[in-house]
Amino acid sequence: MRTPSRISDPRPRLLKLALTLVLLAPVASLGAPTAAVAAPAECSYPADVLDLTGWKVTLPTGGDEDPQEVTQPELAEFAADPWFVALEDCDGVQFRAAVNGVTTGGSSYPRSELREMTADGSDEAEWSTSEGTHIMTVEEAITALPAEKPEVVAAQIHGGGDDLTTIRLNGSELYVTNDDNSRYHLITADYQLGTRFTAEFRATGGAIEVYYNGELETTIEVDSDSAYFKAGAYTQANCERSDPCDDSNFGEVQIFGLAVSHQD
């Protein structure tokens, strides 16, 4: 009587083969964690970075004493390189005004600057410093100054035909201005270009409080029924006072955050 043939168990051979494949596999296939690659930021327009619903922009381009202005809804999909563009990493907006730029009829200096509008962007805003509470907070950095007259305004409250108060850099000296006094209150005498800071204007009860990085710097008594906020680069130089007279000579401000609130 023949002894039945024995059927060999294939599992040990399969296990050996599997172990061999694992040992021969590249290290990356052994389940080693791989670093996550972040998708690049995407922003085509300044309005992709900042909420510009209640703003318009005035640029240093256009005709003589007739600078280009862009309002909503066009502003939502507008940029003008290099005068008004989103930064490459999409965390801020660049405002640049060269000394040879177009100026408004009421100024001899060029600007790339936002002007406050009503909440929907349809009309120019106007409010009283004596009624309600009006606040603008802006996080920004002054990144370039014009030659010979190295001065730029980075944020302001305007009223009627002139500014009420501004944040202004003269060389390395950062000031709060008061009407025509451009050196009313010194914030720091050693401002370094590119340094980010937060400025806040708070208008209420016939006065404007100005804060720098959360600290109250000064209070200015002012009564205006036609006040509004502005932010950007208002270069305090032109071709008559600064050389060279071309696009390479400019003031520049980068804004990383901008918020406005009004309370009755």
C-alpha cells in the first residue's frame, strides 16, 4: 500500500519571500514619515490680502493733477505693479509712490494711499471727531524713503482740506503730527526701515488718541465734522526736492493688517 504523498505547506516560503522583498526595498518604502509640503499662497490682488470693501485707492499714476483712483467694485480685482500690489507671500500689500508721480490738485506730493469710504464702498466716508467713537488700527512697516528728503506718511486722519494727524517718518525719526506741526510728538528717533509696528487712531469726544504698539503716545484735541481715515504711502518729496527724478526714487509702505470701526 502506497503511502499518500505529503502536501508541503507554502506559507514558510511565502513569508521568507516577503521578508526578502522588505529588506531589498528602498528606505522610503518602509513607512518613514515624509514632510508635508505646503501649497504656495495665492493672491492676485491686494483685496485678496486686505478687506478693502470700505476703501478706494489713489495712485501716483494718471494725468496732471488727476491721479488714478479705483473704487469698489473694481478695486476687488485690481493691482498696479509696483505701486499697489500684494506681497509675494500674500501676507501684506505694497504701497509705493515715486517722486515723479502724479499728485492731486491739493498736494505737491505723490501718493499710493487708501481713502476711507462708506461700508459698502459707494461713497466717501465722513464723520465727526466729537460724536461717536472712530478707530483705525493698521499693522505696517515703512520700507523705503526718497533721497534727499527722506520723508513719508504711513497713516492719517484727514479732515476737510488738510490732515488732522499722521504717522510720519522723517529719516529715522518717527512722529505723530498735529495739523501743520510735522514733529509734534516723537515716537522713536531710531526707526529702522522694514520694522513692523501697529498704529491706532481713536477719535472720540473731540480728541484723537494715537497708540503705537498698544501704548498711548499722545492725545490731540481736534474738532472736525469731516474726518476720515487714510493709509498707505504718501511720499513727502517730489522732483523739485529729490533726485533722481524717476521711478527708482520712492517712498514705500507695506500694510499687513487694516481694520476700521465706528460706534455711535
